[in-house]
Amino acid sequence: MREAFEGRETALFALQARFGTQFSRGAALREQHGHGEGYHLSHEPDAVLFAESTEDVSAALALCHEHSLPVVAFGGGTSLEGQVNALEGGISLDLSRMASIIEVNAADLDCRVQAGVTRQALNLHLRDEGLFFPVDPGGEATIGGMCATRASGTAAVRYGTIRENVLGMTVVLADGRVTQLGGRTRKSATGYDLAHLMIGSEGTLGIVTEIQLRLQGIPEVTAAAICQFETLGGCVESAIQIMQMGIPIARMELLDDVQMEACILYSRLEGYRALPTMFFEVSGGPDSVNEQISAIEGLCQDNGGADFLWSTRDDERAALWKARHAVYWACLAYRQGHIGISTDAIVPISALTAMILGAKQDIDASGLVAPIVGHIGDGNFHTVMLVPPGEAGLERARALDHKLVARALSLGGSASGEHGIGLAKKAFMGAEHDPVALDIMRAIKATLDPRNILNPGKLLPEP
Amino acid sequence: MREAFEGRETALFALQARFGTQFSRGAALREQHGHGEGYHLSHEPDAVLFAESTEDVSAALALCHEHSLPVVAFGGGTSLEGQVNALEGGISLDLSRMASIIEVNAADLDCRVQAGVTRQALNLHLRDEGLFFPVDPGGEATIGGMCATRASGTAAVRYGTIRENVLGMTVVLADGRVTQLGGRTRKSATGYDLAHLMIGSEGTLGIVTEIQLRLQGIPEVTAAAICQFETLGGCVESAIQIMQMGIPIARMELLDDVQMEACILYSRLEGYRALPTMFFEVSGGPDSVNEQISAIEGLCQDNGGADFLWSTRDDERAALWKARHAVYWACLAYRQGHIGISTDAIVPISALTAMILGAKQDIDASGLVAPIVGHIGDGNFHTVMLVPPGEAGLERARALDHKLVARALSLGGSASGEHGIGLAKKAFMGAEHDPVALDIMRAIKATLDPRNILNPGKLLPEP
């Protein structure tokens, strides 16, 4: 049980006294911090606290722990499953001011950043050094938030998700204690992998304040192309063969016929048809790139793909990927006046044809328009469900989302490839994980956060 | 406190009654299961139990939990830091009979194996499918043991360690409950990453009985070469530049002048000199391989490397890598009558020159002969300390080992890149991890194994 109102007020006053202008109970800030970018009811915190250092986070958590006041970490506010909603009030601990890039070690291909650095800011900073950070979720996400939700993106097929790109981190525990997890080496075999326990824990086990990241060298040449297929199966079969051949594909995205139609209209992609389509990116030395291109072309042609146009020019590639990254806006333009709600699920790649054909049946049965886009090399796919604003539309969208996730699980998949659980997908935790695994998760949560102040009500379903 | 002798006997009788001929108290088996391949005193279990199924492991652990009888999981017996020693007696739970390859999914590039499958057996099985499993620690290790110790090897620079190559697993908890952790998808964002908590936990949190592994397609062309350098710094600088350029190097190994001398003598490597030397392997399509070769040659020549001889012929490559894999035997032949004790530490690659030059000073000061070999792309290196048999020699080796690890830690490194902690490196846990991190590890251990029956006395130092 939470402390009564007076206890909560005492805690908030103590925080205000400690943090002064970093602390606010203003209505606008509370509203802004009550939700992410998903379509869930807002849950406002009692106050917003802007942390400016690990010490701030530590002091805040020590006070909240003392008073059993809930704390929800807040980064870019871009999460999609209700991760930042303050279900039980308390404070939203905003880390966006912790935006320093602490160090870049070019020789070691690593860097250390504060949790509030966005991936865009990091890549801008790195560009002059010939380096980049490859994890690219859609929004203006912070690195801390990406750790919390185990984020991923279009480059995961080559470079892995945030999980494979974090070396170490500074974490503040529920009671305010500060610890360093992991380190700077590329691998280590010394004790329990606590950094990876934190990654994907959605702020329920600790709050990440600094992260040591792996970086990559910018390849000499990068080429991109679009290929259109007669059938969805041809796309999936091509993707499977590309992976089996060990082609180090940099990006490989699938757009279904409906998504492609929306993109053609929105991004004025001339000369393309509303067919299942793949976007490719390959990179490396020039000979390697040419070799990859011809291998991919050959495979795709064998599977009914045609009309390749490769480009190594920055502006042409940018235009192509701009169209890919604009799918959400293309969808909104495709059904004006509707809102767009993104789904997320993942299956083994061999099940992807069955999954997507089944998803299309589910979408048709729902009567909704919902274009499909997928990180096909990973087996991860999204739809943007287009519904009229209002509760009735949301209800239909939720029903479709649940159907898609249930289908993914029945095909050996997972309820989320990259958006996480938050509030919206707790119902699937019991379907995906057995009771023993959930017991372990609950036991670890109780051990690390005995007063249940860290993002209470998220990720773990009630027993 | 453990139960008194009678209690332990009761437990052992119960296990014998349940498991019959799978259970033995024979002296030879107990001796064989009292140690790995490191040079530590043997600690024999009271009995050896051969599990043949997950159900066996579950039944055994339920009984051991009931009676608070210690259980040490045993795979190939190849660990180097005393991981399998039965410090407090109890049973050695041998999983080597669980050696089935349950399924291989070529389209998904994954497979499911029982914990007792060795990496060699798996790769033999996969070869006809054009697939391979890339994690290659030195010994005839089992996949279960590799998970337990967070194993790695020469291909980690390209494909990652066992951590990056496990998708999911079946785990039996201390009380006998069975759970599935992770899954089959290439990524997932649904809950705490318990599979990765198990990886590297050295049998102290649960016993892994089945593993879902990622596989790789065998590249079209593979080429290998040796390059000799005037200076160690030239090797390290070349390695850093190769990583920065994003060359997808398959293997990159460093042998110091002493190790090279031992290898020249033992493996009859004609035409080579006792100089710092790098072994390279590149793979991919033929054009990509040629391009990688010329890039690597150019970089190495700029750093004082010379005398490349690339080979794409299987037999020539095999001879080259046989020499690399025979370093341990080359060392033993180099100082006949001595025993060879392997060290293990890792630093950020930019610190590798300082680390190895310092290590050479430490080795000289110790008066021991200790050739150095390293997975240079990772910053991970080993020495084989050659000492006369007997306690005095072991003592000198231990002192040198500690000095090398302390030096690695002072350079921002880790006490182990791939051999783990076991018994021998517990002393370094407190130097590498802060007290809060160790508290979390102990709390998780107490939560998952409240009676401390799983490999007691390992990995975690006493508070």
C-alpha cells in the first residue's frame, strides 16, 4: 500500500526543497510526462523532476524510497506501450537534461554518454570521427530509454539491438545506491550479467544514468536499392537465402502492398507499383558492395523480384530511406483524419510468410486499414493500424493488435521485437513466459525494489 | 550449515534409489569429476550422477534441494578456473550423456541442442547443411558448459561470444522447477533477460539442460594468412585500424615473439622468425575476400608488417590454424617437463600494447617462461605460464597470474575475457565490481538458490 496523501505530500515537499527549480508540479509538465507516443490513457505524475546528474538521480531515489513514492524514468517520451505513464502517480524523473557525450574512444570504437543523449545527437557528434552508433528506433529516443525498452531498429540485422551494443552502464538502484555494471571491454566472463538484466527492464529494476556504447566505423561505400516482388513469399524466401549465404546485409526492410501504395502516394516514389517490396542497404568496400549487390539481385530474381535500382549517392539513398522512415506519415496521409497505432511482434523468419499472410486475414476481418512494414531479416514486423479517433476505434485497434500478437506467439514468436511491454502488453507476458520464469522475474523485482517504487504496475503481470 | 553426515547419506541413498546405475560413488569417477583442466587442488564430489534428460536434472535437484545437498554441474570438464570442483562435496551432475542435437532449422539459422553436445559434435553435424556454430573455446567443451562460463574463442571478433549466440534455453532451478528462458526469435523485448542472467553464472543460479543456438552459413571463401611485425605496437595498431575500417575480419590472433618461437619449433613453421606475429582469417564472397586481403595487407605494411602469404586452400589453412590451436602443446614442448597454466584477462584494445609490454615485464620479473597469445580484436589475451610441477612452481604461477590480472584491471580491463571466475579468480571480483554490484549478485543468488546448493563457494566472494 502506498502512503496516505499526507505522506506523499511530505515526500514531494522534501523533493522540492532538495531540487528547487528542477522540480515542478505544473500542470503542463505533468500532462506532458503522463504518456509516451502510444495511444493509451494518460497517467500523470504528481510532479516532474529534471535530473542533471547521477547524484541527482541517487538523491531523488533515496528520498522516494524513504517515502515509498513511485518514480517513473522519462527520456525522450517516445515509448509506444505506455512505459512512461505514471500509473500510481509519484514523480516522473526526466533525464533529458543529462545529455552530455562524456567521452569517445575512437581506437576502442566505444563511447560513454549520459542517459539523456539522443541517438541523433550522438551520431551528429560522431560523424566527423568516421564513426556511428547503429541502433535506430524510429523516434527521437534517448540512449537511456533505448536501454530501458531494449530498443532495436533497421540496422539490427547487421549490428544487433541495443543489447549487443552496450558494454557497461551506471545504474541507480531503488534505494539510491549507485553501481557500475559491465565495463569497457568487448566481452567479460566475471560474474552475473547485470547490465543485460537492466536492459529491457523498463525502469522497474533501476535507473540507468550513463552508458558505455560500442560504436562502428562508417563503411567506405553504402548502397541502397528497392526491389518489388510478385508475392510476399518471394520476399521472405529471398531474405532467408540472403541470411543463409552470410551476406552482411546492412538493412533489409519489407513493405507490403498496402504500405507500398501509401508510400508511393506520400513520398512520390515514381515508377513503383503497390506490390510487396524490399528495401536493401549494403555496405563495405567497393568490391564487397558490388559482390553483395549481384548476389542479392540474383537471389531476388530467382524469387520473382525485379526492377532493382541501386544507388550509392548520398542524396538518392537518403531519399529512399526517407520514404522508408516516413511510413508512419504515409499511413496517416493514406487515411486522413485517422490516427495511426503501431503494432509490434516477431517470429522466426521461416514463419514470416505464414505470419504476414495470416496478419492480412486478421486485418481484413477487422475491417481496418493497416499497412505492414517489417525488419524482415529479424522476423520483426509492424503494422500501422489506422482508426478514427475515439474509444470505439481504439477498441478495434486493440482487438486487432491482440490477435496479431496471439498469432505470432502461436508461430513460436514473441509479443514484442522492440517496443517492449510497458502497460499495453502485460497481458501477453503469461502467454509467452511460463509461470516459473515469471516467478523469477517477480522475485528479482522484489529483491531489487522491495518497496515497488520503480515504475510500478509495468512489465510484470499481477500473479 | 550443511546437514550432518547422516543427512547427507540419506540424500545420497535417495538419489541412488531414484537413479540406479546412473548414480555412482566409485572412486575413479569421483576423482575424474573433482577438477577441470586447470591446476587447482581437486575437490571430489561424494557421488557422480549422469543425467539423461531434463526430467532427470529436475528430479535430482528437487531431491538435493530437499536435503540441502550441493550440486555441481559437469559437462566436458574443460573449465580452467576450478568451476567444476566439488568444494563442499555433494554430487557432480554430469550432463555429458545429454548429447542430442534436437533440431536444426536451416531457414532460421538456429538449432536446439542438449547441454552435453560438444561444439565439435555440433559442427560435424552441421557441415553437410552448409552451416556452422562459431563459438570455439579451446577444449572439447559442451554447449552447456560454454553457457555456464560465458565462453568465447577465436571467432568472437566476428560472431560474438556464446552470449550473442544463444536465443533461449531450458533451465532447471535449484528446487527442481523447469523453465524456458528466451525463445527462438532473433530478438525480443518482453521482460527481464533471464537467459543472459544464466549465461556466465557458472551453475550457481540454475542448470542449463537445452539451448537454442544461432548458427551461421559457411562463407563461400575463407582465406588465412600470417604476418610478422617488427614491434608488438605494430600488431596492435594494425588491429585497431582493421576494426575501425569495419573490415569483417573472421579471426585475428596475436602471438608474441616467445610464443612464435615455440610454434616455429613445434609446428615446423618454416620461413618464419621469432617476432610478434598475427594470424588472420577473412571470409565472404571471393571479391570481398580479395578486398579484405588487400586492405589488411596495406594497413599491416604501414605498421611494419611483412611477408604475407594468403591461402584459401583448406589444407593450407588447416595447417596454419593447427599451429595456432597447438600453442598450448608448443609451449609444453618449449620447456619439457614443465606444466602449462593458462592465464586470461582482457583490456580495451587501445590499452593492449601497454598491457602486453607490461605483461612481458611482469613475466621477466617472475623468472618464468610465459608465451603470450591473444584474441587481439577483442583485447583478450592469454599467457601459458610454464612452471615445474609442484607447489613452489604453482605458487609462482599464481603470483604472476594475479599480477597480470591486476595490471589488466588498472588499464580499465576485466579479470577474465572468457575463462570465468570459478574458484581461482574470486579474489578479483571485489577489485572489478563495486560492493553494490556484488550485493545485487548475492541477492539474486540467494533468491534463486536459497539453500545455496548450486555450485557453492564459486564465483561470488564471501561478503
